Amino acid sequence: MGSELSNPATQRMMIGSFLLAIVFLAVWEWGPAAFGIPQFIIPPASKVWDEFLRMLTRDRLMFHTGITAMQVVVGFVLGMILGMLVGFLLGMSPTAEFVLSPYILALQIAPKVAFAPLFVIWFGYTVYPKILVAILIVFFPIMINVLGAVRAIDPDIVRLARSFNASKLQIFWKIEFPASLPPFFAGLRIAATLAVIGVVVGELVGGNQGLGYLLTFGEGAGNTPMVFVTIIMLTVIGILLYGAIVLIENRVLHWLPGRARRAS
Amino acid sequence: MKTIRLECRNVTKRFAAQRKGEAPIVAVQNLNFKIADGEVVSLIGPSGCGKSTLLNMGSGLDPASDGEVMVDGEKVIKPNEHVAFMLQKDLLLPWRTIRQNVEFGLEIRGVPASERKATALGLLKKCRLPDFADHYPHQLSGGMRQRAALARTLAVDPAVLLMDEPFSALDAQTKMVLQQDLGRTLAETGKTALFVTHDLVEAIALSDRVLVMSQRPGTIIEEIVVDIPGRDNPMERRKSPKTGPYIAQLMSLLHIGEEVH
């Protein structure tokens, strides 16, 4: 990464990116007024910033952000583990896949956020419905990718291992597991953004905690800056999760051709 | 008389029919041959004559329907440590370095890490890849990858090497270089090998004997003893004036150029 930052072309692009951010903020601050758009439709950047500072002290913004972030992370991790397990099981047992695939497909097509009200009925205004929606929504991209990866393994590689007298467990740890990692991480990237959606929908449906609650509260009060601040905080949670995954992925998948070329 | 390393006794392999009511497909029928210690034997024949089936039976992945495949005097019924195979695909694992790939078989067999490493580095030197031990497969050319695959095959120190067209995916020149490497390595290590190929010159250049198989159901129709000196030097053998007549004999046995297209 160090060598990349010292590259003049990269530096130019970073400066460009930074300039674009300044232009964006300027347009946001003065653009709506110039076009006669009222502040309750699009509040200028400075108003949103003021609201952010107010919410920090008055509305326990960090508490609500923390609650949402916790639900996102717990749902994400559990959904990830579940997706991986089921992906491997189905990948290794064609019978299980054949029997289960219609049901899994049906569940995959069903819009997961629609389950939020049901989970609220089951578990009340607690953290559980939100985590459950996140698990459900994270599960599929991970499972599908792991399943696909196990399927795509060249049978001759497994035969090679078997000719060396490898056990089933050895074939799993030395071939199937590492081979599934690149698609697994691709699934994690997709799931990271979905997890936030799942939790927010859960919070919108019911409860008095989390950023989703602040969203409905801001809407009810006609407080547009508050809605803006909340959307930004949700985005920040998503970016942090996504960034963490990319960071781990770069360490784990350092052997992928594209990465190796960039590093050398 | 040298010890027999690989032997087929009346080996037949049938596959279940694709559709119900059809007769099973007989891939190979009544195969009989012996390969002595240190011998390199090529197996040549038309496409689909069951050459690869024979290698699968030899490696124990797919047992024979009738008859016996014997390696080192033991009947092959499952994968065993006397045999190692090498395919046209290098089958290197992309997440392992070349050294770790060479160690793969030893690792599965539970050989201690330090011992594995020493074996792998020694073989990489022998296969002329000593500077690539810590590279990943994608950083190597096709020829180098196939040499790494050879090192991985030799690492488990098999009594018999089964090779299924290992060089057929390589360009003509790389192929000659690798044949030379293989010829030298096999001579140095004194390994026994059964070498399946489509390339008539390769068969003559590399082996002591050539077995010619018929169309399916494959059976051995001819055995040719290659009487050209220098099996450890395939390049010279290619240039030998004796090679031409052998090729001509193989071509007529396989009816090459006789069909009307």
C-alpha cells in the first residue's frame, strides 16, 4: 500500500477526489438556496452539521448509533457463520441441495425486510427482530457464494488429494475451505451493505432505540436535518463494516493474482 | 529378472450405461502387461480407447471391474503410497506457494514440516525451479508450473509414476525442454513410469517400450521395444535416424492417415 501512495498518478487521483468532495459540500451548502429550494426539503450542509452537534448532546446520537452498529455486527456475524455452514453442507451433499433447494430459493426470493413486522410480533420491541432480519438478509449472498465455490472446485484437484490418501477432513481444510474464500469475501462485501438495511428496517417497524427510531422521530417532527444526520450515520456504519472486510480480505487473499500484481 | 513394479492381469473396466436398458460400456478389456523397476513405458492409442481409465485404475481412484492391477506386488484397491499421478493440468493450488504445493502430498501424509521443506527445496532444485519456491503458481509460466507439478509428484517418492499427457497443453518448444527434464529426472531417480500420450515422437523419445492400444474396448494390440540408446536424453533420441521408422510403424498401427475425410 505504501508504494501505491507514493505513485504520482495515484496522488493526482486522490487530489481530484478531495477537490470533488469540496465542490460537493459547496453545492450542498449554497446550491438549494440558489435554486429556491426551501430548507425543509434540502437543508444546507451547515444546518445538518449544527443538527449533528445538537443530536450528540440532546438526542444521545452516539448511543443510538452504537445500538444500530451492535445489531448490524451481531446480525452480520451470525448470518455469515450460518451462510457459510449451510453453503458448505449443501456444496458437499448434492442430495441435501436437491431436497432443500426449492425451499431455499423461495426464501431467497421472499423480500427479507417484509419479515420485520412478523419478528416484531414474535419478539416485541427488542434488539432481536432487528438482528434476525440482518441474519436473514446476510445469509443468502454468503451461502450462495460458498455453495458456488465448492461446486466450482476442479474434481481433479480432489482426486489428486485422494490419490495422496487425503481424508475428507483434509480435503475440506486444504482444498474446499481455501477455495471458497474469494467468493466468500465477495459475498461478505454484498452482505455488509445489506446488513445495515436489515437492521434499519427492523428499527423503523418498531422500538425506541437505534438510528431507525431516530429516522421515524425526525420524520414525525418534520426535522429534515435530523433525517440527514441519521442517514449519514447509517452510511458511516456501512462504510466501517465494508472497510473492515476489505482490510481482512486483503490480508487473507494476498495470493490472488490481481493483488499480487499490485503489491509487487 | 528385475522386480515388477506395475502389472495388469486380465484387467477389464466397464461403466454403467448412460440410459436404462443399454449394455454397459466396456472401456478396456483383457489388459495384460508388466512394467519392471526403472522402466518407462508409453501407452498410445486412439482417442477414447481407455488410456486414462487405465491410469485411474492404477492410482486406485477407480477400481477395475475384472482382473487385477498390481503395484509392487500388492493389488490396488484404493489410493496407495506406491503410486502418484500427474495430469495435463498442473493442479497447483493457487493459494499455496510453489514450495507449499510441492509439499502437498507429504503434508497429507503427515510428514514433519522441516523434513517436507527440505524435500521440496531439493526437488525444486532438481526440477530447475530453485528461485521460485516462494512464488505463487500464477506467477509462473505453463512449463514452469508443469515442472512444479512434477516435483510434487516426485515428492511423495512413489514407486510408480502415472502420467496422463502431462505435456500436451504446452507449446512445442517448452514441451521438448520438459521432455528432456523428465527423461533426465527419471533416469537419475530410477523411477518406473507409465506415460500416456498422443504424441508419437514423445512416446518414442521418452520410453523403453511403447504399448499400442486399440479402439474401445481398448486392449493392447502391439508392444514395441524402443531400441535407441540414451533414454535419458530425449532430444538426441528425437534426432536419431532410428526414430523415423518407429514413428512410421506406430502410424500404420494406429491407422493414421488411412481414413478418408
